Amino acid sequence: MDFKEFLNIQIENNKINWESRSALIRAAGQSVNGHTNRILKNYENNFNFAKILKIKNKEIKKYFSNLPKDSFINVAGAVESINKNLPKDINISETIIYSRLKDTKFNKNNLKPQTLDNQVSKFAEYDVDISKNFLQQLENLKQPGVYIRIEETNRGSKTIRLKLREIDKSFPPNQNSIKMIKEIINGKKK
């Protein structure tokens, strides 16, 4: 079947919504090149291109905007969740999620894809040996109304627990955390 015949059949069968011109050309079994693009140019007013992409992009933006800033997302889980909100004949894949995560127009919350590497590295700062000097620094921060202690997590890591009247937060056991805790305590005194 030649390309013009394929296009006429698509129009007759009302299959006029296509993700892109390239997708239509490939569906015809043709190569995307100047010749096929010139033929399609004569028919393009009969087709709707990019409407599907707009629908996909709208759902991806909505999903991304509901996630906390600087968080990691499970890409496979995102695909599954977004596909539930899309019409049955429209689906996204992990590829488009990775692409949109790199695009600041979509990824305004600075989201990152969750990988085994970044999951392991998230715990690295909690898997440390705590020195007596470090424990003394924490002890020096204690005062009335300020509760600070080292806790062990379910996975065996160490974390600093800070409790004030309206704050209950944990931190990795490192010097940066001590600086942040000092700022929080000093900010509550003012």
C-alpha cells in the first residue's frame, strides 16, 4: 500500500488523531524523510497532531506538581499512576517521564528519578560511627524545652532526633545537622 492510500484509509476510518507526524508516517510503514513529509503536508489539515501529547503533558505536569520539592520519584509508579488518569487509548511510558524530569518546564519541583544508587546513597550519611566528641556536641545543645538524642532506625542506622514544642524532626548524624539544629534552637529563642 502506498502512503497516499494509507492516509486516505485513515481519514475514511476517522483515525485522525496522531501523536505526531512521524508516528503517522511510521504507522504506514514508511520512513520519515522529505518525500513522506511533502505527501503528508497535502493531507495534514485532515489530521490532529499533538493533541495526545498535550493530554499526556497535562497529566504529567499535574502529577509532578503534587510531589514535594527535591524528592525522588519512582518512575514505574509514576507511569502507572498517570496512566490511570489518561483515556484508555492513551498511555505513557517511562521514557517520557525521564524526559520530562530533565525539562524544567515540567519539573518545577526539582524531582529526581529514584534509582538503586540514590536510594543507597540516601542512607550513607546515616550509617556512621558516632564519636564521643560528636555526642558531647549534642549534649551541649540540650537545654530546657529542647530534647535531642541519637536514635537507631529500624534498618540499624543512626539519626539525631530533635523535639521542641512544635518541632519533631530527625537529622543525619553529621556536623551540618548540628549547625541546622543550632539555628533552629536560636530561632525559637527570639
